[in-house]
Amino acid sequence: MQIAPKYEPSRVEDKWYEYWMEHDFFSSKPDDREPYTIVIPPPNVTGVLHMGHMLNNTLQDVLIRRARLQGKNACWVPGMDHASIATEAKVVAKLKEEGISKADISRDEFLKHAWEWTDKYGGVILEQLKKLGCSCDWKRTKFTMDDDMSASVIKVFVDLYEKGLIYRGHRMVNWDPEAKTTLSDEEVIYEEREGLLYYVAYKIEGSDEKVIIATTRPETILGDTAICINPNDERYHHLKGKRAIVPICNRVIPIIEDEYVDVEFGTGCLKVTPAHDENDKNLGDKHGLEIIDIFNEDASLNAFGLHYEGKDRFVVRKEIAKELEEKGHLVKTEQYTNKVGLSERTKAVIEPRLSEQWFLKMEDLAKPAIDAVLKTGEVKFYPKKFENIYRHWMENIRDWNISRQLWWGQQIPAYYYGDGKDDFVVAETKQEALDKAQEALNSRGTERSLTLDDFRQDPDVLDTWFSSWLWPISVFGGILDPENEEVNYYYPTNDLVTGPDILFFWVARMIMAGYEFRDERPFDNVYLTGLVRDKQRRKMSKSLGNSPDALKLIEDYGADGVRVGLLLSSAAGNDLLFDEALCQQGKNFANKIWNAFRLVKGWEVAAIDQPEAAKIGIDWYTARFNQVLAEIEDHFGKYRISDALMAIYKLVWDDFCSWLLEIVKPAYQQPIDKKTYEAVIQLFEKNLKLLHPFMPFLTEEVWQHISERTPENALCIADWPKVAEADKNIIKAFDFAAEVIAGVRTIRKEKNIPQKEVLELMELNVEGVSSKMDAIIKKLGNISEIATVTEPVDGALSFRIKSNEYFVPLGVAIDVEAEIKKLTEELDYIRGFLQSVQKKLSNERFVNNAPPQVVELERKKAADAEAKIETLEKSLASLE
């Protein structure tokens, strides 16, 4: 194949991805090899590739490609999540554009539209992941609404219900008035917002006295059913047993006592609205208060809202404050900052709401999951710091509200057949429900014959996370067929790569599901990435407009360039401050490798003797490769993927390109010996193997250019290098020699001595350094000979490496008079500088009053200047 003058990612990426797919390199089936399994955190079916996906999936691809090279049976299962709330919102919006309201069509009609939308727009992100180079087993692609996946969810619901872990309860829940559904606690995010604290006066029945309460939500006054005071608050003892009148609606409510009231907050009096605050609900239950719900499901006010009926809660807040003021009830307002709960998906302000919902008891499920992470270490977190966050949440876990008032998702398998509260059964199918219900009626001696028409299924669907918590099991059929070959081979999986923002939503719940349904962990390790932020530390988002187009980045810098750019600054658990310059750095690295390859392949090879410098250079690089490979293995073992890449980056850029290729490079228009050439190609191939997980396209392109390869010899399925003993002595000797070469190059640069001019080097070898590296020093420094001397050489330029001193005798290339003039001017300047520092230090006022660190800095300046003067005086003496 002809080698292109420059690396063009757009020319090679599709070609090699198609080649890998054509030869089925990403597919996996159970066999006798050690399995290595990753399940993808399934992106929403509505999603498109963004920076977080890029980082997360690049990390997974690095791990899976490395495992494949290690000879493991690498299986990366891709898939998508049906994302109930997000997808339903998209479909509702689409229908609205077509003039169709969800309220006007049947559930079946809506689901038909939802499936059409999913088939048309869903899965875009999976195709985009291919552009990034992700080597998933695409034949295994799963969707949380696939028939078998849904059947798994329903089976689990029934199982947990029969174990007594799922129950129906009338509870205060988090209500999303935009999506018109309940949410779990984990789907609520809290944000500090500026608002007002309203001080409202309530009249005491039968007197002119008023009691003042403070509230942030004056609109809920219409749902008040009591005023509560602290029994220990002497200010309000006289109100015990009395009643107050609610402003505007003029409802008479009791004044109750409870130590729950904080005497320090507001006025020490609390309005109690059991329908719209969880703490108020608890008070209401304790004191037997009436419950008045003033909101519709969209958070507009209902008939209890009186003349505000039909208006949005925030509109009412302003209007009712104005009415309270006009009627003399509003005493004052104050600026107030409080935390407001928002829907994680729609960003709507959450409304606490009493509702009949389905819940999963979590306490017993959490215990083995706590032990797995915090006691036995069966599941390890990287970085470890997230264990404390996990502990706090798991030890304070609350029952999971698993029902959602939506149509898109797995419909709850509860079937109602009567008017009574308990006239329902939970079953996997309607027919099973009929059989169960009939059996229950018969056992109670009820003479009633049921038919399928008597049953109506619960209209709610299950929380999306109730399907994805089964993901590592269900993708291998382990719920429906627990002993099948696939789940027994691939489960538990090895590594999970995900973001800490879904540590509770998904990771913790998968661990619970793993122990509940298979009595073992779902994965060995959890690698928690940081969030991708912009240079101003803002989280990247479409709303801020600070998230670059992922596909445009790949187009501009190549997939490999983007992968390297992301990973070079992406330590586990730490946020990545993204800058496009990182992708440019990745692109530059790809070009460096390509140019190195073109250089090597451009050499003419001849049957000539191997130069000593080349032999030593190859021995040194082999040792250095083994040393870095051991470091890389250590980094991978600790999930320091960024550090592993940086180690490879330096090995290839510095050690291979900047040193080895210079050492072995033949003279201009001269051939290279066959032995050296073959060794360099072999080392180049080893480099490509290390680089492949990070830069799959470039490395496969170079690999296939090096020699003719059959598909069985593709880099994608080659062998990962084996760790071997590194010769530390040769590495140490080379490091010293590199400093000597740098010293010679500095002299050439400072004295404008051309590289082509041959120099002589003299060595005062106090360190007892071996002459083993002399051949390399001579070649790279263009030195004719290295002579050993026993004392400093007069009339020579010098430099020091540790205790050794090196001298370059002056030749015609040096203008001695110009050098003396230059050194004299520099000496005069340093002496003047020293004098000014000493003057400052001799000033007692300065020394006594200046901060100690400032005085110490001046003393260091003086010492450095004195040392420089001594060096310059010696140099001058050798020239005069």
C-alpha cells in the first residue's frame, strides 16, 4: 500500500470500522477463554452523542480493546433505555405539533405513536458511537422495552410483590406537574433560589387578637387545616385550645401544640397544610387533621382554590400576596433563600402530593449491597472516595416509589376486579390474574365467577430505573432463564464505567438486584468518571450552549485525536475541564506517529554491519519499553486510565521518536542495516499494540501498512505485549548519557555551533561512568572522540552532570574575543544585581519588618548571584 504524505482520519476511519465489523472481531460467544464483560450504561433512546458519552464510552472501549488483545473473550453489550419521562414528552410534543392531544387518544394509539417515534429517531446515539470507534458486540444490542426485557421486569415485580417487598401505599410523593407523574427521591435535584418569606396574620376566633405565621408559599394557605405552636413557647401559651381563621377562605382551624415547631424560625407559629408538605402530613396524621388538596395534577388550583381555580400556582402566589395585602393580612415580606426541589428530567419545581402509589421496600435489599462495597470488597469503587457517599445514601435509604403516571414503559402487572381496596391481584398475565383472583374468591367462599372482562390493569408504568437495575442480568436472559449458558458465563460482569451522578439511580440498585436475584455481585469494579465541564468549570449542557458538537470534533480532529484529548486530562472521579486544544494535542500525536512510520518505511535496508550505537539504542529502548509496560499495567490495575495513556504518550513521543529513531537513523542517503531495521519495526509494532486501545484507527492503519496482513493478523485481535524484566542499569546509563548529549547541544545552541561541525569532548569522570553509551553520545552530539582527563581543561567551554565535568575545547568555531566580551557584560550585570540585593539585606528596617519569606527570597537571590559570578569568572579565566 502506498503511504499517504499525511495521516487523514476521515480517509481511514470508516474503512477500518467496516473491516472490523466484516470480520466479526467484536462478537462474543461463550467458550473456554476467560470472559471479560462490560455492559454499557444504556443511553436514553432519545439521546444524541454528547461529551459525557464520549468520555464514558471511550473509557469502556479502551478497557474492552485491551482485554481483547490480552486474549480474553471480550464482550461489550450495547443498548438503550426507553426513558419513560423523556420519551413520552417527545412523543406528546410531536403529537401536539400534529394537532393531537394525548388526552384525546387511547393508550394503545399513544403507544403506537411512541413506537413509531422510537423506530424513527431512537438509537441514533448507537450509530454515533461507531464513529468514535466503540467496539461493542452490536448483535447483542438490547432495548429496555424489548419483549424479553419487559418480561423480565414484570417477572421481577411479581416476585418482589409475592415476597412482600412491593406494596401499595397512600403517601406523600414528589410530583412533577409538567410530566404529570410521581418521581422517586433520587430524581429530585435541589437548587438554592431567592424568594420571599411572607408574614401573614391569622385572626383568633372570637377576639381581635391575631397570630402571625411566616411562609414561603402563601398560595397553600387555602389548604391550611391547623396552626401549630410549640408547647414550650411561653409567647403562645394563651392560645392553647383556641381556633384561628384562615385568611381569604375564612375557614376555622384548630391551634395545636407540638414540639416539632422550631421556636427560632419565623414567628414560632407554623401553618399546617397536610396535603402539600411531608412534615405537615406527619403532623396531620398525629393530630387527626383534615387534608385539603388544593392542586390539580398540573399544579394549577382546583375548586378548593376558590376564585383562583384554574390558575398556575406561581401566578396565584403573586395574586394572593396582593389580595392578602389589600385585606390587611400581609404584615411584611423578607428576602429568603431556600432549597427548591426540581424534576431531574423536566426541571419543573416539584410539588409534594398525596397519592396512591407502588413502593419497593429497600432496607433488606440494601444490606447485602452495603456489605459488598463496604465490608467484603466484592464490589470495588474507583476512586474509593465515592464509598462514603454510597454509605451515607444506603444507610439512610427510603422505600422506592416505583410507579409512574405515564403510558410509555412496562405497565404495572396489577389487575383490579372489584370495588374494594384489596380487590386486585398481581400476576404476569391477565389470564394468570384471573386464575389467582378466582382461587382467592373460592378460598373465601365467595360465589362469583370471574371472566377476563372483569379485570382492568393498573394504568401506571414502572419507573425506568426499575428496568435498568436488572440490566447486567437481563441482557443475558438471567431473569427469565437463570441457569442459561450466557448468564452463567458472562455474569458477574467485570467493569462498570459510569458517572457518579447515577451512583444511586443505577449503580446501587444494580448491586441490590444482583444479590436479590442471583445472590452475587453484578460487576467487580465500578469506575466513576468525572463530569465534562467547560473552561469556566460549568457543566456542559445544551441550555448553556457550551457543549461542542461531538461529531464535529471527530470530523475536525479525528476519532483518535478526540479520544486522546479527552483521556489525557480525565483522572477517575475528577471533572474534566474540556478544551478543544486537548483534541488538537491528540491530533498532533497521531501525526507524530504517522510521520515516524513514514520515516522508518522510507529507509533503504542493506546487508551491512550493525553500528554499535544502534545496537545499544535498541537494547536501551527494549528495557525502557518493559519498564513503561510495567507502569502501564499498574495504572490499569488501579483504573488510572489517563496515567496509562500519558505513560504510553511519553514512551512513544520522547523515547521512541525523539531518541531511538535519532540513534538508529542512517546518515543522509545511506542505508540502514537489516538487523536494526527489523528490530525497529518489531518495537514499532509493540508500541502500536499499547496504543491500539486508545487510538484504534491510526494504529490499525499503520499496522496494516507495515506488512501484508490477513484478517487473522489484524491489530484489533493481536497479542498484548507480555511484561518482561527491564534492564535498570542500561536505563540508568542512558539517562546519564542523555544529559551529556543535552549539555553538548546547549553549548552548540548558545555558541551558534552548527550540528554538522564535529566537536571533541573531554570528560572529568568523577562518577566513574561507564563508556558503554559513548557511541550514542558521539552520534547524537556529533562528537569525534570522548577523551578522559584528570583535571579541568583550560580554554574550553564546560558543563557539569552530577559530579562529572565535561569540556568542549575551543576551536575556530568560537570567536574568543566576542565570547570574552559577552561573559564580561553578563558578569558586570550580575555583580550589579548582587550589589542591589546586598544593599537591601543590609537595611535593618527591611530585614526586621518584611515577612520572613520575603527576606529569605532575597537571601536566595544573593546566593544564586554569587554562584553565577563564580562560574562566569572561571569561564573568563579559561578564555584569557
